[in-house]
Amino acid sequence: MTATTATGRGTVWLSVCDGPPDGPLILVPPFAGGGRSFFREWEPLFRPWARLAYVTLPGRDQRMREPARDHLDALLPDLLDACADAVRTGPYAVFGHSMGALLGYEIACGLRARGLPEPARLVVSGLCSPDTPLPGKPLEKVTDLELLQELATIMGVPHSGPLYDLVAALLPTARADFTLCERYRWEPRPPLTSPVTALWSSDDPLTTPDGIAAWQRHTTGAFRSLRFGGPHFFIRELGGVVADELSARPGLPAPRRERQR
């Protein structure tokens, strides 16, 4: 992947993949504890028609040495600076899974508040609406071992072995991210006009049918939900579905698939 970067106050906040210069920008905030590597296999699905722009938060990717932030107010102003600079030149859309869905919603609302266009489409995955309390027990104050075991269960990782050790290495960032989500409180505001698609799994312990349906009240545009099966990271195999949903809006090009060789 060749990428360019956008900055907010001298810090890298976006890593933009190759794609058509006039293609739409797809902003992709991370899920809790995650980074851009999770979505790398999706890049060939987007490269012919769009530019994926990974939101790079402290505590991951090239900002691994920075401590992760545990409150949205510590992230949003600088992040919006970078996103605003990136979207001024053309259409954009937003996709986020889990914590990324929350961040994607806040990015869309924050850019609108700055007088910029809303995204052509917002696709959220694996999270209830921002005004719906998170299901499950709070994780902010559990022990490291309890949090590690909970993360492994959510991610479908055995509780021993190399993958478990990898999850353990991400624990400080994951704790900060979960704390950010649990401390978040939705502030009433007008709904977006962007069409919204919510993807969810009936097997995911972090979503509920009512919480997914509640996304509809956050847009005056079209809304639909798509139900799948599988654990919280059911989205891994659905890159094509996400690409189709993100392009399902007049003014955005239909995805062109790269030929398999």
C-alpha cells in the first residue's frame, strides 16, 4: 500500500491509500484496539474507484508509541481538522465498525457543524445507535486479565496461544478505547441527512435488534439494516458488501473490481 497522510496540528491523523485522484474518499475510523491492518484485504475492492482513508489514532499503527486517549474530547478537535482538510475537494463517505461506527457518526456530525457537506453515505457496523446504552457489563474497571479474556471472547480468539498473546499486547490501547466508548454520552442534535446503513450480526453480544434499529432516528435520509451471522468481527469477510453500500448513492461511482490473476 502506498499512502499519503493528512495532519492535524502537525500529527498524522489520516493515512490515504492509492486510488483515483477524483474518486471519493472513504473515511475508516478504527474499532477498539484495532488499526488499518484488519482492513488491508479490502483494499483491492476499493482501489479502482475510491481512496480508503484510515483514521490513525494514538496507540496504533504509526502512532503506536503515543498513549491511547480514553475520552472523545481529547481526540475530536484535531481529528476533525484533518478530516475537514481531506474532504474539501470532493465527495466522501464513512464506514466504521464497533467503536469506528461511533467515531464515524461523530466525524459526520462534526464536519457538518463546521459547514462542510455531510458524507454521501454513512455505513456503520457492530454497534448500536449512539444514544443507546452499550449492552453487556462495563469493562473500564475490570482487571487486565478479565479484560483480556473478554476481548479474546469477543474476537473469537482461543484463550491461549499466539493470537491470545497478540491481543494481550494490544491491551493498553483496547482498554483506553473501551473506556472512551463507555464514557461517551450522546448530545442531542439534529439528525443527519446522509443515508445510513447498519450492518449487524444476530450472534454479536455487543448489539441488539432495537439498538440497531435506533440508528434510523439519526438520519432523515434512507435507512436500512442488514443482518448477518457470526461473532463480533463478522464484518471481516464482508468487504464487498461494505463497498457496495458505500457506493449506493447518486454521485458516487459504482465499485469496479480488480481482476483476479
